Amino acid sequence: YEVTFVVNPGQLEITPITDEIKIIANSNTQVYNGEVLSDDGYKVEGRLPEGYEVVAVVEGSQTDVGSTENKVTSYKIVDADGNDVTDKFTNVTTVNGTLTVTPKPVTVILTGNSGKFVYDGEEKSVTSYTTQISDPNYSEDNFTYSGTAEAKGTEVGKYDLVLDQSALTNNNPNYEVTFVVNPGQLEITPIT
């Protein structure tokens, strides 16, 4: 017998992993406090081989009221030995999150000034108001009152100093302001 051996080479093909891997940056919200809101967290959706992990960098910040993107700025996939194997994955997507700062509630109470005078035939008046603010970081510089704040009279009686709530304007968008107005009063009493 004459035996002829034919050897056909085999082939080993290693293909990239095509399963979808999704890196999702965290979203976060806080009420305005003057501090920077940031969140470098993320989660990974999809199937990675045993011992593999995603290492991502997430960047974003928001201080004042509003929103901004929290972006996945870079990532890599490492195997159990810490080797960068990112190029072995062909279906990796990133999803940015959102950082949102909402207005801080504050209450501003304006109370008209009061005064008491004995009648003397001359016109008397009280003007202006006092202010109470529920948050020490919000000041009178943060709002405008464009109305009148005066009560005047000559004759014996009571005259209200009425403040116009619609004339109050919040000028700081980091706060959601509730304005409360209380009247003041001018009182002119009889000569005793």
C-alpha cells in the first residue's frame, strides 16, 4: 500500500466582540446651595466576559440653576489582568447624563412701617418697610420693590401703608421666592 497523507491547514479566527456595551453617565439633581453639583458615576449595560470591566471618566458640573450634560469623556475596557482590550469590542456606545440645579425656595416678608402721632394740624407720614428673609444667603439686593411705601394724613384717624405685592420682583434666578406683604399704619390721635 502506498499511503499519501494530505495535510490541510486549519484556521483559528478570533473576531471582535459585537455584543452591545453601553456606558451610561449618572444624572443628578440638587436644590441650589451655591455648591458645585458633579457626579462622576456611571453604569454599564451589556455582557462583558468574566473578569472584564469598564473604566470610564465622566465629567460635568453645574452650580447655578439650570442643566448641563454629564459626559462620558473617555473609557477603556480592561481584562482580568488589567490589560486594555477596548479595541476588541466594536459595539460600545456612551450615553450622557444630565446635571440639574433647581431653585431654592425662600420666603421674603415685607411689613410696612407704622407710626403714631398726636394731631397738630400738620401732615404726618410713615414710609418704607422692614424685611424678614428665610434664607441668610438671599438678601435685599436680590429683589426689587417698585411700588410706593407711604401712608400720610393730617386728620385724626388711621391710615394704612399698603405695599403692592405685584411690584415685587425677584432678581436672582437661583431662588424661587414667595413674597408676603403686611401693611403698616399711620395713626393720628386726638389731643388729650
